[in-house]
Amino acid sequence: MTPVMTTERLVLRKFERKDRDALAAVLGDEKTMYAWESAFSDAETDAWLDRRIAEYRERGVGIWALFLRDGTFVGYCGIGEQQFCGKKVPEIAYALDRRFWHRGYATEAARKCVDYALGELGYDAVYCMVRDNNKASIAVAERLGMTRCGSVVKCWKGKEMPHIVFCAKMGRRRFL
């Protein structure tokens, strides 16, 4: 496993095709995907994985596979891109297998990604867009010191889904 970055308990690395089944188990789980009100089909999982791999070539960064240090697949976390206020912005995105919820892994991984984005990558700000019914992910964004800066509505499978937009700006990070 060649890491992009590590934390005390976690390893983040680029997704590879061999991660597909572990990813499908997470994205295909109705309870894990409750905020989206729908699990991913096999085709949707394959398309999601293809987009991640393309991101690495196109942007040099992206959403990474997330593992415990012993190699156990936990989910994903990384720096994607989203539309906000008419422009593309860097977004911290994360989702974990529900077996690993409430252990601080999402906060730990997302904190490392925010630090990387605002530090090494030189972004002035990073964003996190969280479904308004996802209390756990809202808490992660708040623990990162992100502040609410707006809202967006995303559409998934024909359903409008309100999201809260959080932002962390260079020099305003509480966790370093």
C-alpha cells in the first residue's frame, strides 16, 4: 500500500480497481448511505470509482481510499471538487463503512485532508457539503473548525437534497 498520507491510525491512498468490492460494500449499504436515501448500484459504484481514478490523472489529488493501519478498508476521504457560487471549489468528502462509525476516523482523516489542502496544496479555502439530515457529518465539519457559509441543493436519482456548506479558510484553522 503506497500511502498518499497517513495519520496516527489511518492510511489514505489512491483508489485502485482492486478496491471495488470493498467500496461496493460501503456504497451499496442502505444504512451507510441513509443521507442519500439510496444505496449505490453496482454500475453507480463502478462509475464513482472511475471518476476517482480519473481525478488523480486530471487534478493530481482526489478522494482516496481509507484504511486502518492494519490494511482494513474503512471507507474514503479526500479532496474532491464541487460547484459552489458558480465556481469549482475544493471539497473535503468522506464516507465510512458503518462498522467504523463513532470512532473518530472521519474527523482524523478529514482533518489531515484539510491541513493538506490549505497547506501543501495552497488553497485559500476548502469546503464541505453535508446533507442537512446527516448529523454525524455535520458534527465532523464542526469539529474541524469549519463554519457554515451557505447551502446548496444537490439532485440524486431525481430527488432534491438540501446540503449545508461549511468552509475552512487559511489562517482560521483551530486544529493545528
